Amino acid sequence: VQLQASGGGLVQAGGSLRLSCAASGSIFSIKVMGWYRQAPGKERELVAIITSSGSTNSANSVKGRFTISRDNTKNTVFLQVNSLKPEDTAVYYCNAFITTMMGGYEYWGQGTLVTVCS
């Protein structure tokens, strides 16, 4: 199983990006998918998560600006990030709890860098 994230880049404050993360491999089901981020010198933090039924939760710092969604038919999770601020600069990692014939495990993508300049 692999998680491949994409969509990061350099953007000015107030701008937008759309991050994507696709899971591939012999997947039975994906219960939860989410995004975390890690800024330089800081610990990794939760940004947003979404269940297979579409229930979502997000950090207070991104509520109203970031929207998580998923396409279950493509095992893909998205993060629409709007009204970006310099403090949103971080490496964004996708995360998923995936069940295969070997059981259920947590997987991480490789990260995609979002840089917001003022």
C-alpha cells in the first residue's frame, strides 16, 4: 500500500491550493483519511480528517478556510486550502487507516510542501 500526495507549492498569502492524496495497492477498505502538517521546528499536528461515511473534523486554526473531502471510488482524499496565511507554511502529510488482507494499519504519505509568502 502506498499513499501519494501532491498539490503543494509556493503561494502568496490569501491564495489557495488543492492537495490530493491517492492510496494504491491491495486495499479492502479505508476507514479514515486525513491530513497532518509539520512546520519547521514544530511537531506534526492534525489538520483535518474524514471518515468513509463523510464525517469530518478539523483543527480550529483551519476551520472555515480548509475543506477536506474524499472520493471513495478512487481511494483519494483532498484538502482544499483557501485564505492561506504564512503560518500555514508546512509539509503536509496524508494519513489513512487502511485494511488489507494482512489487517488494518496506519499509513503515511511522503508529504507535500506548502509555502505561503506574505
